Amino acid sequence: MTVTFAAPGRINLIGEHTDYNLGWALPIALPQHVVVTYRPDRSDTLTVRSDQESDDVAIPLDTAPGDVTGWAAYVAGVIWALREGGHQVGGGDMTITSDVEMGSGLASSAALECAALAALTSRTSIDRIEQARIAQRAENDYVGAPTGLMDQLASLFGEPHRAMLIDFRDLTVQPVPFDPDTARLTLLVVNSRAPHRHAGGEYAARRASCERVAAALHVDSLRELQSRGPSVLESVAATVDARRARHVLTENQRVFDFVAALGIADFAAAGEILTASHASMRDDFAITTEHIDMIADTAVRAGALGARMTGGGFGGCVIALVPTELVDTVSATVRSTVTAAGYPDPAIAPTQAAMGARRLPTD
């Protein structure tokens, strides 16, 4: 029986690099999706093809980490993680289409994992938290990207006009109203066209910094330091590591403050929190670039209430909360400023919170 599932990319409104530190984040699911159509058979191989790739890839069901690389590794990782978890997986044919741009920090890999996983397990019942864990294991242990759970949870739990407040220690997902249109505001996504190095060594280095600080302060994760505040880091001898950890603790607080601002429709305060998050990523966590900083700074100078990089860093996208009447002005100013500086012409588009992963009708 042929099945088709769609899973969206995500934008993280606030809460960057907090997931693997067992903190909090506030992503939304995007209107753009990866769509997977799976036609099972009785073979011991899954053949996958993508509308963005020229060659098909045959994945044996007994695949192990290292066997498959490139884009198909995300599907192979799902097969491997499912089997490692005791779930049966069948062979067949899988076709993938997507309008989530790869390499831009919009979690295209997690969308692919979640869509493929849902298709491969359509006849079984796996709750969404467990689906997220399986997809994360595929990315961590098969692909080799040391990511947290945010991308998968956002893709699976997304709702229209809602952000998802995720607690990564308790693994709870709480919907939070997020509909800036009601206040005549628009959430703009500015794709810098600078690829986001998703599985690169810099991401792993930031995670290692956080782990060293936790070990130095005799806790299992930075989450356990949250109630003590950033001053607890004064005793950390490694100053760079302390700055990395300070970003995480202050970013968690910004998540709470942003949710509180949304609760009273104080979008001016929400915008200021976005800008403060970007400054922390730039100065303490050191994951922005001059290109990304220029986009965020220019958007705010042109009238955005706030702007920040979103995603793991070193490229990708900037989000900006913009009065709707200023969208054209902000967009034109950002575009002219960054191209005059010699950077690529960015892709700029409005977005909104959308539905999470779901089954689609099959023709």
C-alpha cells in the first residue's frame, strides 16, 4: 500500500543551542515541507530518489553507520535507528520532493527524517516523542551531526498560529499563540544564501564547551545552573567556555521573556529580545558571521522591531519581526546593503507558523 507523508522545516524564534543543554526553545513549523511517498515491497533494499538529486540510492535494510553518505544518509539513518530500536522496516521504493531549501538552516534534514520515518512506520504506532528520538539518533549516530531534538520536535508537533515551547529536559511541548499578523506585523525570513554548516566541527566544538563547563561545575547539564544565573560562571577558569555557557543561560531566560511578551502582545519587547539573542550569539557563542550580522543589523535599522540569526550558525537565515507596512522597505534596504558589500542577493519572504508532520492523500 503506497503512503505519502509530509513533514515541515522549522524556524526557531528564540532559544539557540539550548536543546542539547536540556534548556528551552520556541520554534515554529514552516509552511514548506519534505514530502515522502513510500511504496513497500518484500525486498531487503529501499531505493530512494529525490527531485533535487540526479541519482537513485539503494539502501540495504541492514545498513550501518558509514555505509551511506550524502543526502540519502538521513533516510539510511532512519532505517538503521528504527531497526536498532526493535522496529521492523520493509524494503521498497521511496520518492522525495521538497520545497525546504537545503543548507539554509531551516532543518531540511529533520524534515526528511520525520517524513521518511512516518512513511516507513505507517502501520505501527509510535508516539511523536519517540519518533523524534529515533530521528535524532539517525542524525547523531548515523549521519554524525551532534544535534539536539528541537528540529524533529518542531517538525512533528507544529501547529498553525502556534509556536512550540519545548522543555528539553522534561521533553514536553507546549503550544504558545504566535500570530503577529493580528498586530499588523510580519515575520520575515532572510536567507543569506550562505550555506549553514550543519554537521561541521564548529557545532560540535560549541557543544563540547558547554559540556566542559557543566563538568567543571559538577552538574550533568547547564540546565541545572539556570536558577543560579550567569554569575555562577565566574568560577570557570576557561573564559571562552564560560562565555559559551553564558549564552545558554541568558538565552533560556530570553525564551521565557519572549513567551511572556507574546502573552501580553508586547511585540516591541519581543523584537528587542530577538535582537539581544543575536548579540549573544555573536559575542558570547561566536556563531554568527559578518554577513549574517550585517543582515540582522540592517533589518533593525530599516525598521524591524528585532532580528536574529536562526539555526546552528555560520550561515543560513535571519528572521526579522517587521511592521507589515515596512516589509518592502526593510526587504529592499537589506538587499541593497548586503549586495553592495559583495554578498549574494538574499532570498526574503514572509512566513508563519504552520502544521506539523501529517499523512497526505495518495492518488
